[in-house]
Amino acid sequence: MKGIAVTVLTDRPMLSEYEVYCDQLWHTRRVAVERVMGSERNSVDLAVENSGVWYSLGEELPALRECVDIYLAVTPATNTLPIRRLNLEVGKSQSVAAAWLKFPELTLEILPQRYTHRDIGRYFYESSSDFSAELLVDDLGLITSYPGGWERVQPSELGLENQLLVIPRRQATSKS
């Protein structure tokens, strides 16, 4: 999964480019993020072994050992990872732990989450940060609507071809 998120945080425009690599079972294996705010440029590179050990620049991050997924606070795209991996039947729920990359500071912490498959194309998302939302997804599990936050639009609506766009509908916050 590769994308760009452009938003405003703390009254400043922010550009974030990200790449998330997963294995065939949708387990996060590598994450690369670059964040630009004005002239300030920061990045994070993470790697995850099959055993579940997370690394940043070769240094082990034992606090993230229980995390299976990455959760990038600037995009709903990473909600696709547990949705695809869990493959929940309608009516079923499951809790997971994600490595939450917060913006603009690019700090990591564990974020307990819960996904409930409510109906075909509808999931209810809850996090331990007291945030919840009904997520609408397409046949591939890609987020099409994150009510109160994001909406996927067809590139042709903007005169762009062969691109997937997710447009923020509100100012992003680091609380997800």
C-alpha cells in the first residue's frame, strides 16, 4: 500500500508519503513514512519480522511486540490491513493491537482496536482513544468512507486517471 496524505495539523499544512508492505496474510512487514511541514522533514522506517519483533533503524522496539498492524493517524488506508487479515464474518468482532504512528510528531504507541463486521461493506471501528466510526469498504476491503473524516473519490471527478484518492472532509487530528 502506497499513498500520500495532505492535510492541515496545528494550523500548518502537512504532506505525508507512506509505503506499507504486508505479507500474503496481511501482516505488516515494513513501513516507510516521510512527513514534511514547511521546511521540516522527518521520516520513520520500520521493519517487522515474522516472529512479531518490530525494528526502527535496526533497533528493536519491544513495546510493540503485541502489534500486528501499523495504524497511520493521517489516513484511513491502514484500516484495510486488519479488515483484510481478520476476514470477519458478518456479525463477528475481533480486537487487535496496532502500532499507532501519530502525526506530526511521528511517535509510536500501542493502540488497541476493535473491528465489527456489521454488514457487507460496513465495519464498526473502535479504538482505546475513545474514537469510533462506521467504515464503508469496497469489495477489496479498501475504505470508501470514514464518516466525519474521509471520503474516497473517483479520480475522474478531478480530471485525474489511474489514481486512488482519499479526500479529508475535516481537519485531521492526531487522536484516532
